Amino acid sequence: MPGFLEPTNWGTAMSDLFSDAAALVNSVLEDYGATLVTYARGSEEITVAATIGETVFRLNQNGGVTRMQARDFIISAASLVIGGGQTTPRRGDRITQTTGSTSRTFEVLAPGGEPEWRWSDRHHSRLRIHTKEITNGNR
């Protein structure tokens, strides 16, 4: 590649390299580290691959600190297509995870005025969605 090693091209080459590496990691996570979940907004439901995580929130309440743990679902931003267009999570959306005959439903929310979701990577290709479990039972 002519000019590849010229210092003015290093930033572009490294940026492309990191973007390619991030895409590969995201693909591996979806293929091997994810579970299929149902994402619902109102009556519309889609199936997406999600990696499970958690976030601990610390809230100052009544002169003390309260700790709340949220169940996070990390999904590809491109997979969140509702109503014919790509969207971002909204408070009140629901995610259902089924394992065997047990379904657990989580509502998209975050405590203390925190945002319900954030980008999970610097390339803005994955969403980290904060939730709270609202049901846990057998189907």
C-alpha cells in the first residue's frame, strides 16, 4: 500500500483497525455470548440477541446512600428496529428473557434521573439498556 506508513495516514489506519476489531468482538459476542430475548414496545415485539450485564447505581436518599442493581441487556443498536425504523430504548419498554419454561420480564428504567441506556462502546454500535425485573415466573 503506497503511503500507508506515512505519519499522516497513521490515525486513519489505526481508526479503521480499531473499528474492524470492535465489529469482530461484537459479532463474536452475539454469536457465542448472547441469548435471544424479546424486546417489546407497546404491542410491537422483536427478537434480539443480548449479552447480559449489570450496573450498580448509588443514590443519595434521605441523608443516606441507597444501592440499586440494574440488569443490563447489551444489544446491537442496529437490531433495535421498531415501527419500521431504528430507535433507542425508552422508559417502559419491556424485555423478556426465557430459559426453559421460565420467563422473566424486565422494564427499561433507571433510578434517580439516570438515563435508561447508554452506549456500550465508543463506536456507538451497542446499547447498554438498564432494566428492573418486574415478573419472574413459569410460562
